[in-house]
Amino acid sequence: MTRTRPRKRPRAASWRPCSPTSTPTPGRPRSPRRGCCTTRWARRSRRTSAPGYVYGSLASHAGLVAEIARASRCAALAVQYRLAPEHPFPAALDDACAGYEWLLRRGFKPERIALIGDSAGGGLVMSTLVTLRDKRRPLPGATVCISPWVDLESKGESWRTRQAMDPMLDLPLVEKLRVLYLPGNDLANPVVSTVNADLRGLPPMLIQVGEREVLFSEAELLARNARAAGVDVTFEEWPQMVHVWHLYYAMLGAGREAIARVGSFVCARTRAESRVNGNGK
């Protein structure tokens, strides 16, 4: 009989709050605290997440943020942006842009930053990139969209063909969420429905989506439009997976594998500059 070695228990992550006045030192290693999931301050992923722009928090996604940071071998800045209906569009977008500018003001090089988001957070990542580009701000080195919600009109075919397969989302729920986030606004607005946006000039992009998702068509369209605009796109369709299956990494091998692929993508894109110029910042 062959004994299977148990999966190695991951180290616990360490967390600390950030405020607009705190000033970490770029390039300086974190203190060697046991279980710290970060390596250097100089390379950082900035992650956004809030289901449907209405609910969710840093606490609800703390585990996933830590796993992605660990896989990416970098520190993670998780942004708690304002939520609808108390704070409708563009509050979340303003906060996401402010979080990115916070990093730049503290000396983090844009090419060493990756923007990562899931679900509505994936849509917000795309909105942030389009806004930063239009303002002629320096763009990050990479972006990752996990099960992104990028078409608030829900025009994709998968809303009809995959509804019975998706246990997470349905059209009545999404209709309520978008009314709360965009009361009286145009759902086709390319800043919020970025499948309608000009995507030229955006950084390398990884898009992961599950086969059973109602959001599948818009994720696929986003990838197709980005490629047509000259963006370096990696599109991954995960068989049998549902919306943001990464959240179930503790019990789902595909969740752990998808997170590992996110980490590899972020490492490859944000470390490229340091390999060229020989410095670690």
C-alpha cells in the first residue's frame, strides 16, 4: 500500500492596516514575522473585491487575498472601497483609483504592481485601468480578472444557456445589484461595462472564468476585445467550475491550482523589469 503524504499546511498570513498617512519603505523587506505571506514591499498586488458592488469586505476575502499574495510572492494591498446603495457609482471607482495612487505616491514602481479583482472587483479593476489610461497615469505591470462582471447589460449568451448550471448568480439578482450601483445611469457606459470600452494600451491581462458561469460570455468577449486592441491576454476557461471557485481553495484542488496560476502570471509580469535592470525595486 502506498501512503499519500498529507498536503503541507500553508503558513498563516500576517496583516496590518494601512491608512493614507502610513508610509512603508519601498524595497525594504518586511520584518521576519513567522508566517508572513509577503516578501518585499517593492512588489505589490492591489486587490479589489465586493460582490456586486453592494456587499463584501476585507474580512470576507481575507483568506483568498492571502493565498494570492503567497502565490505571487509579494505583498497585497486590499482596498475596502465604498459600497452601494449608500455610495453608488463612481464611489467605488474613485476609491480604487485612490488606492493605486497611494502606492505610486509611496514610491512603488507601476510596472511592479498588479491589479487583481474577482466578480464585480474584476469589473472594477478594468474600470480602474481604463480611467487611469484616459488620465494618462502610469499603468501597472499586470492585471488579473477572476470571473469578471464587465457587462452590466447582461447581453451575453451564457446568461441564457448557462443559467441552469450556475448556482451562484441569476439575472433577477444581478438586476437588483446594478440598479443599486448605477441608479439612473447608462448600463452601457464603457467605464462600467468595459466590454464596450476602448482597451488599447492596457497591461498584460489574465482572465479566468468557470465553464458553468453565466458571466462566461462577457469574460470571453472581454478577452477577444482586448486582444483585438493589442493587449497581451491569457484567457483560461476552467471546466466544471462555478463563479469565483478560488474561494473554495481549502477543499477544491482546482481552486488552489487557479490561484497558483494567478501567482505565476503576476510573478512573470511584475518581475520582468527587475530582471532587465538588475535591481529589486
